[in-house]
Amino acid sequence: MQVQAWPHDGKFNETFPEPTLTPSARLSAAIEILDDIAERRRPAADALKDWGLAHRYAGSGDRAAIASLVYDGLRRRASAAWIMGAETGRAIVIGMLRLQRGLAEPSIASLFDGARFAPPPLTADERKRLTEGSLADAPPEVAGDAPAFVLPSLAALLGEALLPELRALGRRAPLDIRVNTLKQSRDEAFAALADLSPETTPLSALGLRVPLGEDGRGPALHVDPLFLEGGFEIQDEGSQIASLLAGAKPGETIVDLCAGGGGKSLALAAITGNAAHIIATDADPRRLAPIHERLRRSGAQVEVRTPRTGKARSDVLAPLDGTVDRVLVDAPCTGTGTWRRNPDAKWRLRPGSLSGRIAEQAEVLDRAARLLRPGGTLVYVTCSLLPEENDAAVDGLLQRSRAIRPVATDLTAIPGLDEKVRKTTRGIQMSPALTGTDGFYVATMTRKS
């Protein structure tokens, strides 16, 4: 395939020193990628990666800006298509520029000017829809940009707050970091990162929030010297709060049963000052791969137990059954609470995905219950807003195991949290509209003595 050299605006900037494509050329790229995502039903990250490989002349600033356009388009896919009367990449980008980025019709028209590499000019119908289009009569799945099949479940939880919560899930997520208190205090990290103009997170005493640019991009934190020295981890404030609500104490034996890349294991190590015996594992050993480098960088003391696969498969936690003080289950889920960060995930969600996750949650909760000693604590966490994955999952365990009973999650360790979270029958629900975090759910149980 012959690759054409797209024009750039001739400008350079300190963050992204490569020549940048014109804004109109970036829009053309975003339209192309959105059409590819729809046609091949693939994750946005894969489509963006392939576009970048096929257009190597595009600088890192170009790729980041195009990704921002694509993800904003996915955030407003249904509502943008509604006002523009089409579901093409072009219609979604045009509608998104109005709904998500607040551009008026003349500004959008100036970008769609038909110049070389720019999108063709707006049609008369597109101009009319931009000026007259409205979501006033749109159904909730359109006005809230969400799959229709999850709305009954979300409405049962959210009631009249359904549309405000869905709209909050359609906004960009903030950029939060968790200060690694094994290496320095939050005040010390705040001072070290002063050039980024951070703010303290509203609820978590461990966090800082780094401002985003107007295009939704943040600084390259993964190359910041403090990050490379293990001084902080990138972690949503909601995840930090869930780690704090786990109630980990020095001297305890704690199992992080679905540890994945280890974000919460590292947080628990810092919270306990490396004075707890923390064991991290995951049913999928591939998910554990990043934890080793993160542990080395952070100084967190965590024992990693990687399960064997194939014929040699064995339960690496079997010797611990009935002896563990605290089990954290950060369960696999649909991720409906993270749609701000992963807007393409909501459009790939299917009813079968939910039923599969529910089965996994039951399995992991049963395994967690067997690990607990009498009087031990089980903390169940998801990043979902769906009651089927939250209260219903807890109810399922309580029905299957009479040795487990629910207890109230202690919110006193986080001042102000009690007034902000949504109380459910079995736990508490965070959400973008209430707490400004991802949609984390936390419920606490104990094994009867």
C-alpha cells in the first residue's frame, strides 16, 4: 500500500516535537478509524494501533489527538448519530464535535472544508441537523449513550438519576495517581510534581489529580522520574477508595484473589506499611505479568503465587484454606463503571458477556469464602454499576454458604464518603455523578466464628 504524506501545520511544541497534522486531517483519520471499528467490530485500541502502523509519518502528538477524537466519538456514538441521522464515522465525529466539544456549526464547517486531506464540506442537511438537532425526544439509551439492554438494571439502581449518571459516564475521566507512601508522603509527592499543577483528590488521602489539556490528554506520567522511581501509580480515586475500604491491617495475612496487574496489592502494601503478609494471585497467570516490575519499582512486599496451567494445574492457595484474615476479591466484571475510560467497551457489551461474568463472580466468591478463617473478612469489589454483579452476587454467596454473613462496610476511614456514596442492600456504590470516580462497588462479609 502506498502511503501518502499528510500535511502538517508546520508548528512544533515542547511536549510532542514532531510536526503535527492539521486539525482537519486529524478529523479525517478519526472518521476512518471509527468506520473501521464499526465495520470490523474490534476494540478501539486495536484500530488505533493499526492506523498508526499504516501512517508512520504521524507523530505521537497526532496519534494522541486522533485517539482523543475517536474515544470522544465513542462516548457520544448514539447521541451523535441521533442528531445527525446516520451511524457513519463522519456523522459521529460531526455530532461529537457539537455535543462533546461544544463547537458551533460555523466552527465545525471550517474544519470540514474539503481541502486536501480534510473531510468533504458539510452538506445542507448536515448543517441543518447541527443547528436544529435535539436530544429532547431521544430514548434514554440514546440520550445517555448506553446499550439498551442494561438500562432496566441501571434504572433499578439509579432511579431518577439514570440520565445524569449516564451523562457523567460519557464525560472524560480525570487523571488520578496514588502516592506510594512507602517512599514519600503525599505532601512530598505534591511538591515533587509541582510542574504538573496537581490537586489533592477530594476523598482519597492517597491521591493526587493531574489536570488534563483541553483535548483531554494528560502528561506522559509513565516517563516522569518520580514514577520511574516508584513514587506513584496511576490509579483512579475510586480504586484507591476501594483499597482503603478493604480495611487491611498490619500483621494480617491478606489474599488479593483477582490481583491482575497488582494495583490493589501495591496499595494494600503501602496502606499497611509492608507489615502485612499479602499474597497476590489470579486465575489467569498472564494478567499477573506486570506485577513483578511494579513491585520492584515500588518497594512493596507482596508474595506472588502464579497458578500453573495445563496438566500440571494446581490450586496454589489450597494450603491457606481456613487460615486467611482478609480476602480481597476485585472481581472480573463488565466494567460498566469504567465507561468514561473505556467507551468502546460499552458498545461491545452483550447479554452473554454479563451472564459469563456472573458465573465467574460466583466461582471466585466461593473460592474466597473457603480461604477465610473464622472471623475473617471478605471484601468484594467490582467496577460495575449493574446490581446483577454486585448485590445479587453477594446474595448468591450468602445463599450458597451459611458460614458467611454480611457486615456493614466501615466508611469512617474516609471523611465525607458516607454522604456521597449510594447505599445498596449489601454494599456501597460509587459513581461519576456522586463521587466523581469510576463506578466502584464495595461489599463486606465475614466468616462466622
